[in-house]
Amino acid sequence: MKARDLKNELRALDVAQLKEKLAQLNLDLFNYRMTAKLGNLEKPSMIQAARKEIARIKTILSEKAKA
């Protein structure tokens, strides 16, 4: 999925759904990091992708708070 499509999909969600998705992504990122430390992470790019999506959600939440 392209970043533009993902942004549009995220902007369509309300604040509660975004916060729920953010909490889930933070948990996933923690699990990816733990798995990477153990040496079992198949795709290290998953960490970077999770961090980028977290940043996107935080940006959208701040935009909605200002509006």
C-alpha cells in the first residue's frame, strides 16, 4: 500500500480509533525489537515501517487536535 493511500485511510478514522491503532503499533514495535534482540526477526524493515506508521498517526492526531 502506498503512503498516500495509508494517510487517507488513517485520516478517515476518528480519534479513538487512531489512539487504539497507535497503542497496538507501539506494542508491535516493542515485540519487533525484542525479537530482533533475540536474533529471530525475519524482516528488520518491519521495525522501520512500524516507526513510520506511528509517526503518521501522531501527526494526524496533532492535526485533529488543532482543528
